[in-house]
Amino acid sequence: MVSEVQKNTSAILRVERLSMKFGGLIAINDLNFEAKRGAITALIGPNGAGKTTVFNCITGFYKPTEGMLTLTRQNGEEYLLERMADFVITKKAKVARTFQNIRLFSGLTVLENLLVAQHNPLMLSSGFTVLGLLGFPTYRKAAADAIEKARFWLEKINLVDRADDPAGDLPYGAQRRLEIARAMCTEPELLCLDEPAAGLNARESAELNKLLLDIRAETGTSILLIEHDMSVVMEISDHVVVLEYGTKISDGTPDMVKNDPKVIAAYLGVEDEEVVELIEQAEAAGVDDITAAVDLLSTEALHEIVEAHPEAEPVELIPAAAIAEVASSKARSARKPVAKKTQPTATAAAIKAGSTSNALAGPRGGKPDKLILIKGIGPVNERKLNEHGIFHFDQIAAWKKADVIAAETYLAFDGRIAREDWIAQAKKLAKESQVKPAPKKTGGAK
Amino acid sequence: MEYFIQQSINGLTLGSIYGLIAIGYTMVYGIIGMINFAHGDVFMLGAFMAMIVFLALATFIGGVPVVLALLLMMIVAMLLTGLWSWTIERLAYRPLRGSFRLAPLITAIGMSIALSNFVQVTQGPRNKPIPPLVNGGITIYGTSITIAYKQMVIIIVTAILLAAFWYLVNKTTLGRAQRSCEQDRKMAALLGVDVDRTISMTFVMGAMLAAVAGTLYLMFYGVISFTDGFVPGVKAFTAAVLGGIGSLPGAVVGGLLIGLIEALWSAYFSIDYKDVAAFSILAIVLIFLPSGILGRPEVEKV
Amino acid sequence: MKPIVDIEPKESDSVFAKALKEGLIAGALALGLFCLIVGFRTDQNIRNELILTQRWGLLTIFVLVAAVARFVITYTAPWREERKKTKRVVEAKEPSAFRKSFPKIGLALLFVYPFLVITILALSQWYFTGQWSYQSGVQGSLKYVDNFGIQILIYVMLAWGLNIVVGLAGLLDLGYVAFYAVGAYSYALLSTHFGFSFWLLLPMAGIFAATWGVILGFPVLRLRGDYLAIVTLAFGEIIRLILINWTAVTKGTFGISGIAKATLFGIPFVPGPNGFAALLGLPNSGVYYKIFLYYLILLLALLTAWVTIRLRRMPIGRAWEALREDEIACRSLGINTTTTKLTAFATGAMFGGFAGSFFAARQGFVSPESFVFLESAIILAMVVLGGMGSLVGIAIAAAVMIGGTELLRELEFLKRVFGNDFTPELYRMLLFGLAMIVVMVWKPRGFVGSREPSAFLHKRKVVSGEFTKEGHG
């Protein structure tokens, strides 16, 4: 798999046009970024932004729907990770990972955990068990070396004294460190850490920073990490990639990212109501398991945003659109009716072919009705409806069967419009708004 | 064609019995994630109860109308088998709840061995034949297809029970409690559901359906022996897995499928290999549809 | 400080009332449970019709036993609770010197077992009759060496083989007996048709069984948890049904008889000038073959144990255990879980095949009867009752379960108690089943619930059972 052209020797991992769909839900949409060799790259973003999904694609646990993941090893070998099975990625491409919810072998001792990680070299030296079983000295030596290596890492993570205790018996912080050490025992060139600082206190978090910097300094391993703890991210990472709803919204040094208005909006601008809305949707989709609903929540969130911003693909290339978007999202969070004025300009071009028959290019008189008054429509759906040219109650009231289907397609609902009887609700509201003008209503809601 | 239809009817009859037993497996699996290996023997016990009730009626009362006799057999068998199942759950499974996953499996296997041998010890090892209860049948006009009345009884009783059962699970408080325990036992307990009682009731309900299946089996074949729990039990379990274990409609669908496969295989190929066919189809289906026909796919969380 | 609630004096009173109530409930429950199945007995008369016999006396006994037992249990509950507390403290102090050396003592006992039996029998003969006759001890030992020694060791070997699959790799296999059958039939068929010797067929049977393990394992290892269990059960049944129905080759339920015996380096165990007894100048006896078989199965079982112990310290063994703990983590560490599972399946199957060919050589006869699901269940029960992964625990479980039920055959004196109609053998499997339940409820993790680590840095400490997982497959 040695490549003929090496575009960028300094990048260990290139993620190009990565997309991941679960059924109709888009978890990652056309993601591009690079992780530099020997650097610590952080992947941040709000909950449900698709960070772990990116990890799962890199480490082969998910097969991406589209895109290319190129890993270039120190020796120049290139691997296309999306084509490899998960264990081969660790074995050949030398990518190791940890998990968000720690996955240690809790019934094995700390030492054994580290020995399991050296499975592949030990398998070779034991002649695929045959030589080892017969007691050949090669294996005996290799086994002793493996224990030495484990001891090295145990000293690094300060757990030598507990080497013979079951891993499940360790305190939480130690388990996190052990998982990192275990991943390091596979001798990776790229170490992927999924929220290594989650649940750690300030001191442990500082120790972790030191450990990661140590790892990089001593082994030259490149690190890709997902983190929520900004103190970790800002302190140790060389490069930060910010994801929101499956798309990259920012990419640069920690300082650059910190001051990026889009990032600030992404972190501050999420309304609670949207979350409630998503839970409702999850229920409507027939998910009765709470955890599954939460999973769906994240993926659905991505889906919605992706649907809502079809133009968002190369964000950096269209500054105007991006600015408008930030403005609108800010405005949304502030709940100012003024914001609606920006909507048509940003989205008029985006009215899709799948829109309903009575779509308008913009709200009549510049003032859309407050569609969220209809039970079942939340701010997200309102935005979507607006993008598809639906601004007024009477428009919904006039929907025919085909329109309902069209609307359900872009809202990704099945039968919910009929079930919640939006049309009847809209008729009622349309009538009311004729009696009482709509602006007052929105004013009242404020 | 007529032959095919005839065999399909036979298959459906058999499948109904498997379906009734399979519900017991699938409910218990759904709620506590355990393979209740003793369920086949509970079914056998139900058939024995029905047999004894029948003999008692014949000995002490004499000429009881067939419908009444069948009804009495079913009811007594249901009540007593339910009681048995309740006791079994209480003694052998409840103490192990929340412990090691394989422990209840082993007690279930032990219970299966104990039950069949208990019946052997108390009732003797020989087959127990009873005189045919329901005779005759109807021939569909213009064809040679016959439906025996006993087959009709089986299909009708199964249909009625399934309807009642569907109502119980979907429309009653008990059913809701069951479904909530299935989703998250701890949370259900926190919300005030009496989990232990719900689980007990699940066992009782499964056993009652098995008792009816036992009665129908006795009526259909006219003979029962203490070893008769194992094969229908394994077939019913196969049916439950085939349909997607944990799914109630799946259990019925799986039961009918297994019945059909058996009947048609014996009709067209070889009767000796009918069980091989049923098990092979199970293996093949699971290899391509790892969570059964109607089961919820297991999502691997990373 | 005055007591807020004074319940002390009422305690015993309420305990008695409670016990009485519970006892009555238990009695009523027993009445309901047993009224039909015990109260009546069905028997065929001369015309093959069922007739009903009433047994109210027996039913009363059942009900009374249930009521009294429940009463006693409830009544003594507080006292037992108290005793448990004090006992626990003592237990902690107990030295484990015996436990530590138990495997060695046990091993030594196993090696001298046949001679021990012969000596004891001869001594008792001498004691009772005053005649010293070593030969009578030899003759008498047949039963003990065969029914107890060989029988138990076959199960020990099978359970150790299954332990690799269930105990180490955490894959629930309910059809293990299929590999036992493959081993037995490959020996039976190849030896009767081609006349191959035992020593050639023993490894071949192992290889065949392992191949079958891979063939059956490959499609199903994708399945998780109980789906794997049911498919392995199905495969076990399929193999048994094929053995029954493929009469042209397997002779169906009649089985294959006249299978050649094993030889000791070419020395056959036959009466006559070339036989083992004649060569050593011993009187002719079937016991020598049994003693030979005893040592053969002992060595085979020890081979299983040795391989298991060695494998646990190899990367593959650790990968098995890691697989049991967390499959996803295994894959993230570059372990090919499919081949790892397959090797576990194949290794376990191979030992099953060895045991099977030994079984065929010992019996001289194989039939599908010996390979029913119950056997798989019993072997699995040994693994779980012994404590998954623990060789010593499993051996103890096998010895107790098989030895215990064999012992029941010996209890002739019970006939004197319960009358001549009483056949203890009838109760053998009933008690077996009940014992399984009782032991499991008493010790859910098995006799040895803890796990020996495969490597250590400072000190080998056992891992408590509460940390180990049991696998999903």
C-alpha cells in the first residue's frame, strides 16, 4: 500500500469528505481535516456533534458511508482506514484508541491488561502458540520483554504498585490512565483518546496533561483526542477541530478557535427547547429505550442541521452565508423577531424541489407567523419549514395530502403531521390570527 | 396442491402448540434475559395435569360432555401449572436474580432434569395413553382436504388465547408493568412497579399458556410421557429464537414456521430428518438475520 | 437515652407466629402443587387403559414435609443469621495451607487410586475373612476403578475441554457433546472399517472434532449471547439426529458394537498367551484393562489441564479471557476476535474428540443414546458449578456430581428402609437435578469463584469473582 505520491508528509491522518449516515440520519457530513504527525489534535464540539462517530470511523468500528481516511505511517506506508477491519487498523496501521466509557478487562489484572495489548507481537514470538506451548526460549524471552514493557508503562502512569490487582478494582482516574497505557502498549503511531479527562478532578486532569505531553515527547506518537475539558484542550493541543452537528465549523490553533464567533455560537447558542423537541422526535420515531433515544437525539440533531444548511458544505468559502448563519443562530438564541428578516436572504435560494405546492419565497409582509404555536412544531422545524417556504398558518391549513408527504420528507417525520393534526391546528390558528394580528401574538410570546 | 394444503393445515396445528409454548420462553427471556430451560418440562407437567383431570372426571363422574371436560382440563392444568411455575421461579430463579448470568441457566437445566424425573418417579416411566377426546372432522367440499375437529379446536383455542394474551400485555396495568420491566428493571422499580411480582406473573402467564399447549398436545396425540417435555420444549425455544427472542408476535410466527417446516419437510422429504430441517433452518436464519425474524437488532455500542 | 421502640420481648413471639403462618402457606402451596401429580397415580391395566390410584397418604406426607420444613426454616432464620455473622469472622482467619496444596495432594491420590482401592479391598477382605488375597482385591476393584474412576475422569476431561470455550473465552456452548460424538464415532467407524489402531485414531479423532468445531463455529461466531447458545444446541441435536437416522453408516439407534480395544504399546488386553496378563504372568482378569484405561484417561485429562494452564499464559489464552471480558476492547487492541473465538472452539472441540475416542475404546460400543443434550447440560453444569475457569473447582464438581449419582446406585440398604420396591436408581436423576439447583443457589459463582492471574509483577493474587465477567457469547 505504499503510495506513489505523498501529498503531505507532515500529516499522519487525512480525513477527506468523510460522511456517515445511519439510515436517513446524517451523523457526519463531508468532514475534512488533517492531523499532523507528532502533534496533539483535539476534536471538540457540543454533545452529539459526531466526534465519537469520527473516532469510530477512524478505528474501523463503523464503516463510513463516504469519504477517505488516509493514514501515513512513519515509514511512508499509506493505509486507507475505511477499507480495513477494526483490528487490522490497530495491527497494521498502528492506530490505537480508548473509549468514552472505559473498556478495561476488569477481571484481568492491571498487568494482564497491558499484556493483552501486546497480543500480536507475542503471537508471532510464540509461533502462533505452537512454539510457546512446546516451551521454546524465543517465547520465554518475548514474554519477559512484554512484562518489562508493561512495567515501563505502569511506571509512567504510576500504577506499578497495583500491577497485580484486578483492573476493575482501580479508582476511576487510574482506570482512565490504564486505558491509555494499554493503548500505548500496542505501539501506536496515532493514539485516539475519547474524552480521556472525563470524570477526572483538577489534579488528575493536570496529571493527564503531563502524561499526554510525555507520551508525545518520548515516543513521538501523534495524538487525536476528543475532549470537553477546555483546560486540557487549550493547554496541550497544537491544533483544534470544532465539529457541530457533523460538520466542521472551525479548524486552527487553540487561540484561533477560542475566538471564532461560530464556535462561541455553537457552544452558547443551543436552546433547551431544541433538545425537548428532539426527544419528542425520538419518541415519534418509535424509540422507546431511553438510551437509544439519546443516541438518536444526537444523530437526529445532526440530521436536522445538515438538512437545514445544505449550503454549509465549504463554510469558509462563502463568508457571507456563514456570517448570515451565525447571525441567524445568534438571533435565534436571543429570540428576536427581527432575525426573521435575515432568513429569506439566507434561505430563499435553498427552497428545495421537494417543497410543498404553496411555498412562498418569503413571508408575506416580511412577518412570518409563529409556527411553533402549532403543537408538534418546535424552533428547529419552524426553521426548516421557513426554509421550504412555509411561513404562515394558512399555508399549512391549505396543505393537501401530497404536501403533507413532501413536508414529512424534509422534516423526516412519518405520519406525525396527520397524527398531531397540524392542519386542523393551523386552520384554527389562522382563523385566530385573522381576528388578532400575528405580530401581537409574537410580541405577547416575548 | 391438495396435499400441500393438507400438510400446511397439519403444520399450522403443530405450530400453534409450539407458538403457545414459545411465548413462555420469549416472555421470560424478554423480562429477565434468561433461557428458562425448565419451560418444556412445565409444558409436560401441564399435559400430565390435564391427563389426570381427564381420568378423574372419567373415574368419578363418568359421562361429562367433551367440551366441558376439555375446558375443565385446561383450567385446572392452567391453574396448577401456573402455581408450579410460580414456585419454581420463587425457589430456583429468584435467589439468583442479579447474580452471574449463567447461574440461573444452570438452575433451569437442573429444574428441567428434576421436573421430568419427578414426574417419572410419581407417575411411572410408561407412556400414558388416553382415549381420543374429539373425533371426526370435516372434508372441504370438492377436495380431499380434511380438517379434523381436534385441529380446529387447537387453532381456535390458540387464536382466542393469543387475543386474550395480546390484550393482557398491551392494555392492562400488568402488561404495562411487564413491558416496563423489560426495558429497564431498575427504573421500573424506582417508578413503583413491583418488579418481583411482575416477573412472577410473567412466569405464571407463560406456564398457563404452556399448560394449555400441553392439554392440546394431549388431546391431539392422545398420549403423554415424562420425556415429552424436551423435544417440544427445544422446538418451541427454537421457534422463539427464530421469531426473534423477546418478541411476542415473533414467538407465534416462529412457532407456526417451525410447525410448517416440520410438516412440509416430513411430507415431501423424509420424516426422519424433520427435526434436522427445523434446526438447520434456525441456524441458517440466525446466520443471516442474527436477531431473528421479528427481533429488534442488537446495536453494538462502542 | 431511652429506647424508642421496645421490640425485644415481642421478637420471639412474632417469629413463631410468622413461622407458623409461613408454614401453613407452604403447606397449602404444596397441597396445590402435589394434589394431582402425587395424590393420584396413573397406571395401565391389562387392557392398556389408564386407571387412577389414589395416594392421599403420600400427599399428606408431602404437604406436611413442606409445611414443617418452611416452619423450621423461618423459625430458625434469626438464629442462623446470627451464626453466620460470627462464622464469617472465623473463616477469615482460616489458613489456606490445605487449599494451596490441594491440587498436589489430589493429583497424587489420583495416581495411586487403583492400587489404593485394591489394597483397601484386600485389607477389608482379610479383616472379615482372615484370608489375604490380593487377587480378590483386584477383582473387587473393577467397579470402583471403572464406575467411579474412569467415569468421573471422562467427565473431568470433557468439562475441562468445555471450560476453554465457556470458562475462558466466555462463549456459551450448549452442544459440546456433538464433538464428543464426533470423536467417538470417528474412532468407532475408522477402527471397525479400516482396523486402525487406537493410538493412530486418538489424535485423528481430536483433529476431526476440531475441524468440526471450526466448521460449526465459523458461521455462528458472529452471533452473540443466547443466540450462540441455541445454535450450538441445534448443532448438537443435528449431529445426534444424523447419527440416529443415517443408518447405512452409523447403524442408527443400534449403535456400533465390537469396537477394538486400546492396546498398551501393541500389547493387547486379551486373555491368551499374547495378552497383557499373560506377559506379566498375572492371572487373567478384565481389571487390568480397566486400570490401564484409568491411567490413560488420567493422562488425557492431565494433558487437557496442562494445555489449558500453558495456554492461559500464552497470548492466545489471554486473548480468550480478554474476549470474555470485553470483545470491543479486544478488537481495539488489534486482536482478531474471529480467529480467537475459532481457536477456542476448536481447542475445546479437540479435547471433546479425544474424550470421545477414549469413550468408544472403553465401551467397545457407541450409540446416539450417549450423546443427548442432557450430557451437554451436565458438562456445562460442571463448568459453572466448579467455577468458570478454575480447573480444580471443575474437577471437584465433576467428581461430586458423577460420583454422587454413581454412589446412589450403591445404596442397597435403602431397600431395607423403604421396602423392596424401592429402587434408588430411579431417584438418581431427580436428586441430581435438585442438587444442581441447591448448589447453584448456594454458590452462584461455583465452588471456586476466584481467578488465578496468568502473570504477575510482584505477587500472585487471586482475582475475586466479582470482577470477572462471564462473556456475551
